[in-house]
Amino acid sequence: MNAPYDGDRAQGTGGPAPSQGTAPGTPVAGQVPAPAPAPDRDPYVEDAYDYDPYRSQDLSAQDPVAEVLYDRASHPPPPPGTYQEPGPLYAAPQAPVHAPDPHVWAQTPAPEPDGPSRHLPYGDHATTTQFVGVDSLVTKAADEQPEPDAFAHLYRDQQGAPGGPAEDAPVAVPAPSKPAGRASSLLKSSALMAAGTIVSRITGFLRTLVIAGAIGVGTFNDTYQIANTLPTMIYVLVGGGALNAVFIPQLVRAMKQDDDGGEAYANRLLTLVVVLLAAITTICVLAAPVFITMMSPKLASDPQQMDVAVAFARYCLPTMFFMGVHVVLGQILNARGRFGAMMWTPVLNNIVVIATFGAFIWAFGGFTTSGVNATTVTAEGVRLLGLGTLLGLTVQALAMLPYLRDAGFRPRLRFDWRGHGLGKAARLAKWTFFFVLANQIGLVVVTQLATWAGSVAEKQGHPGTGITAYNYALLLWQMPQAIITVSVMTAVLPRISRSAHDGDAAAVRDDISYGLRTSAVAIVPCAFAFLALGVPMATLLYAGSGSGAQNIGYVLMAFGLGLIPYSVQYVVLRGFYAYEDTRTPFYNTVIVAGVNAAVSTAAFFVLPARWAVVGMAAAYGLGYTVGVGVAWRRLRNRLGGDLDGAHVMRTYARLTGACVPAAAVAGAAAYAVTQWLGSGVTGSLAALGAGGIALAAVFIVAAKRMRIEELNAMVGMVRGRMGR
């Protein structure tokens, strides 16, 4: 065992004690004089000053000033075998073999000999020491790296076994450094997904324009909308909600804890989804008439419309299988940090559907000339539209396979489901199923009422007031949400899941606050833009569908301000999912669906048939307003009573204060231009341009006056990217 002081060992049993009466230091007769005792040495500090921190010949000397300024990542020290042990203090220095040339700024270094180098400070080894320079420190400032123990060398004598010599601890090979910091990676992922979502939404709008130009926006389009919406509703009900909300945290944990990086877990999940959806799809295709009757009793009462709707449904229902495959493959990529594929592959689906309806227009003519409806459409036309819709989802799902191979994932069927965590995920998905069920029940009620009201209003001479107008306005209204909020939170959700798993409530709160405030910069102005400019937007986009375009604009205006609570609700619920809490979102969705269904029913009975769907659109936003209040309070309690509410509310209040005068000026400008030029394509384009410019100008001026820091940060980032 190491003795605390080596100087005390001379007083042990190994040597004779001095005789009494002899002066200390006097040699005893007959004995060889003992050497002078060495001064006491403290092994804890004996090496603390063993090196000179200011050696001019040593590039690895730790000068507290030069060490910071010297970038070792760009200019690493010479390899082992270069340094020579220091000689006597007053000896003449040896002549350098390769003297530096003062006329050369960056001289080629001399050849370095091989061999062991002298020890680096603190017992480091030259072959395993990683030198990090200023450039790397700046670019990786956001990375979380463990701090080294600067005093470990003081306890080297305690690292060995008792009674044996101290041995150097094994040096761990440094982990590969990340390419960028957490914030930088998040921004890149969000930008990639936003770009994919923008292109997807643009092609999605082109898709709706072509569909409206081919079959209009009346009751015939309602039959296609019901058949095309039905597989999405069933898919989300049986498993889509669980895949999106539950299995991302489970995949992240499997990647972190399993030896194979979660690949086996992902393959088991993929196999389960394929088997389950294949069985459900077969049953639903056979039961298509039952589903059509459930979705729209008014439509089912007309035999011709019922036959067309059932034919569309049997072509569209198999798409739910490919939806599930696409989503599970996308979530596997998301868990591995690949966020772009899931946002870009829907573009292929939109292109296929656009080509399909373009071919329909080429073969049968546009709606304004053909006036196609359920009684005049041919079986070949229905087959063309149905097969094109199915082909689009098939291409979208299969396009994920190259991305998986690039990520190193090999999909394989695995049926060993028991004992591998899928049961836990299924128990969590139970509440997600109820969550989606409540949401879909509300959607079924709205579909039934909107289809009924649209059919009655069309007979009164008001087309475009049914479920087609509701869905088209909803698609346009959700575009800012999909581009900003979904993109940001998809990249943040794995990070929130890790923070929740580690019990770091402060990190979860900060990420949710970041998502709310960052998305609000775009969401709040867009909500007021829909309120002020909804009519010219719709009349410009759907001008080829006839007079029903203006009614779509009224529905879009009613949706308008509901975009704010809709976006907030999406962000807040991600916090519950990170904690694997799916029960609270279920209760919250029951509240939202209940309010939406109740107010929509009241609008159906109180308002005229032409305005019933407008009232249902307003009910949609009202339901989310009530739901946000409940979800916010519960998440705040879950995070210890702090959700950064003051900061978030201040941001939303200032943005709203800047948008109110901007929306008033924009609405007035658009109305004046429409009265002057009419509501055709030219008038709608001019009104939208004038109103958009007025809204942007007034909003920016008001926002600068209110000093909205999130907007200032965004403007600064854009200017920095543009080099200004």
C-alpha cells in the first residue's frame, strides 16, 4: 500500500535507531555514514510543477494564452518521436538541423522520425490524444461533451491495486465528433423538411386545381372526396396515429439501447404494420357500400351517386396499405435523423394524380365544357381516376426504399413480435386509438352535415358549398401549419423524447417554447391573411371550377383565425407524446371533437344551407381554442408548473397586435381592387397582390415598433444568408 510520506520509511524496522546521547548527524563508530536524508516529498504535488508551461521549443506546451490562439485542429503538433528530452539548464543548445527560414511564412516541416515521444502533461499518450483547435470549438460549441478532470493526475497513485504499482488507466478512444452542433443540425433538418413540404404543398394545390378543372367542385366532386378521404380516415384510426405519436419515441429508445441500433425492432414494427393493414384493407374493400352510407346518407339515397361513390371507394381504399408502409418507413428514417424523404416523396404522388386528371381532361374535356356529373360519367372515366389515385400512393411508398438503403437499413420481415417491446407500444397506442376515434367521429359528423348542406345549396343555385369546399379550404388553410410547425416539431420531437427519457423537464420546456414562438412568426400573420384575403385566394386558384370558387373563399375566411390555436395544439401535444402519455391527448381530443361537432350541428340547423359549411369551418377553430386551454394547463403541471408562458404569450400578443391593422388595410385594398376589376382571374390576382403587399408592409412596420425579437432574429438570419 502506498505510504502517505516516503520520508517516514527510514524510521521503520529496516535500520537501526540512533543511540542515546549522540548528536543528530554525528557518525557512529564502526558504521558507514548514512546518506543525508532526502527532504520530505508529497506524491500528490510532486509532479504538479514538473514541466515548464512556457517552453519555447515545445509546440504542445500549455501556455494559457497561446494554447487558445493556436489552432491544433488545423496545425497539429508533430507526430511521436519528434521531441527531445530537455537537457541541462545552462548547456548550450544544439544547432537545429532544419533551421527556420524567416523569409518563408509557411515553411514545409522537416521529416519526423518514428519512435516514442516524451510524456504529455497529465499522463496523456501522444498516439491517442485528440487536439482540438479554435475553429472546431466554435463550430461545435452546441455539442454536449463531458468536461475532463483537470486534477486526475494528482491521484495517479490511487489508481493501481493496493500494494502494487500504479498503472495508467486505459485511454478511451475518443468518439467521432459530430458534424455540427445541435442547433445547426436542427436548422438544417427544418430547412430540408420545409423545402420538401413547400414543394409538396405546391404540387398538392396544383392537384386540387386540376381535379376541380376536371370534375368541378359540386356534388360529383363530393363523391370522389368521400371515397378518397375514407381510406385516410380508416388508416389513421387503425394505426396511423400510433405510428406518428407512439413509435417515434420507441424507435429512438431502441436505437439508443439495442445493440443493433434498433434495426430488429424497426423490422418487427414494419412486419406488424404490413400484416395488419393487408387484412384491414381486404375487409374494407368488401364493405365499401357500408362505409359510403355511413359517411353520407344523403349521397347514398341517390342510386347513381351511390354507384359512382362505391366504385371510387374500391379503387381508393387499397391506398391505406401503402399509406401505412410509407409512414412506418418514414418514421424509421426520422429516428435515424433523415427527415427529408418523408416530406419529398408525396410530391411523386401529386405528380401521378395530376397526370391522371390531366389525362381525364384530355379524354373527356374540362368541367366547364363537359359538365360531367354522376349521371354522365362513364365507367372508363371512373376507372381512370381510381387507378391513377391508387398508383400515386404506390409510387410514394416504394420511393422510400432508396432512402432506407442509403441510411444503412435493410427491411426484412420478422414475426418474432413477443417480448421485444411491441406490447408496450401497443398499450400506449390504445389511448392513441381512442384519440383518433374521437377525432374521426367529429369528422364523420361534419362530412355528413356538409354533404347534406352542399346538396341542398346546389339545388338552390349555390355550388361549391359542400364537403369539397370544406376540404379544399382546409387544405389551403393548413399549408402554413405543414410548412412551419410540422417541419420544426418533426425535427425537435426526437430531441424532446430524449430529454423526457432523461428526466430533463427544463429542456422539454425550452424546446416546446422554441417551437411555439418560432412557428408563431409565420402562423399568426398567415391566419390574418386568410381572414382578409380568403376570397381572392380562392377565386384565383379555383377559377376554372366555375362560380363555386367564391364560396370556397368564404369557407377559407371562416377557417382563418383558427390556425393559431390549431398550431399551438399541435406543438403542445408533442410534449405529452414525448413522455409516452397518450391518455391526456385523448381526453383533449374528445373535448375538441365534441365542441366541433356540437357547434357544426348548430350551424347546420341555424344557418341557411349556403352558409352552413362556413359556420362549420368557424367551429373547427373554436374547438381547438377550447382544447388549447385544457392541454396547456395539463402540460404546465406535468413540467413542474412552468411552460415559459409569459414569454410565449408576449410573443403571440405582439404578433396579433401587429397583424390587426395589417389585416384591416389588406382587406380594404383587396375589396377596392375587386370592385374595380371584378372577381375574375385578373381581378383576383390584382386584389391578392395589392392586399398581400399592404399586409406585409403594415405588419413589418408594426412588428419593428413592437420589437418582436423572434421576427428580428428571422430577418437577421435571412440577411446573413443573403450576405447583407
